[in-house]
Amino acid sequence: MSPDHPRPVALVGLMGSGKSAVAAELGERLAVAVADLDAMLEAETGSTIAQLFAREGEPEFRRRERELFARVLAAGAGVIACGGGLVLGQAERAQLKTRCHTVWLEVSPGQAAARIGGDPTERPLLKGGPIVPRLAALLTERGPLYAEVAELRVPTDGRTVAQVAGAVLAALGPEAIAR
């Protein structure tokens, strides 16, 4: 990207890793626009993610997510909170690697479950069984994809949002995040 449009910080990771909260904190600290893909999809459609999954299915949800990601990249968002499954698309992984400073917010399945709560009704991929094993299965599936795109990996277990955001900023350095 040109100096007028520095690469955004893109946060990837399992649901419950803190992507939305850390993105908001980074946006505030950097004084840049934040794009939270899941929140934006909900606002644009007037439906929750669970409702979108139920009504349209996962393939249509992923299509919407891909299109929104392309739009926020083009619009110059400074921080992007990606949906946990954005890395499933090969083109999106390529964009995350080449157009963003991509940070994998690592979280254990147990910590993720504690953060999202015991009711998976708003988490379509967690329906149908105990939450921790389902999160572990998602991490097994997606972990290699998160690792593929990540410029930086930041553990989040036992850390506050402010601590995680501080670790991201310290590791990326001022040259990477100069606005």
C-alpha cells in the first residue's frame, strides 16, 4: 500500500479471543477507523450472525464476509476485527498476508468458552455439543490458517484487553503502525 494508506492491523483468531474488544482499544489508541466485520454484517443486514447462518447458510455468510472484507480494505480501515472464519478463503488469506499487519490473537478453547459464555445460541458453529470440544475442533481446523497469515501471534489467556493491545503495539513497532 502507499504511504498515504498504511497497512491496517487485522486481528484474526478463534471466537472469544478478543478480536472486537482489542480492535476497539487499538483504534482508540491509534486514532484510526475500526472495522469489526461481524458487527458491520449485523448492522448492514439487520440480523444477528446466528440469524444469517440460519436463514442463508454458512456459504452465503462467508460470501458476505469476503465482500465486506474487500470493502473495508479499500476504504482504508486502520484496524480490522476479522470474523473467525475469514481465513478459510484462500484469497482472503493472501490479502491478510500482503495487505495487512495480521495478528493472531491466540486463546485456549477453555478461555474462549469462558469469555463467550455458556449459551451458544448466538454462535452457530458451537451448536450441537459441549462448547470447549467444539472450540478445540475449530482451533485444530483453523489454527494452521491463522499461523499462515499471522505476522505476529499474541497470547490472550489471562490478559486484559489493554494488555493485549499494548503487546500488539509494542511488537509491531512505530514504523508498522505510523499513521
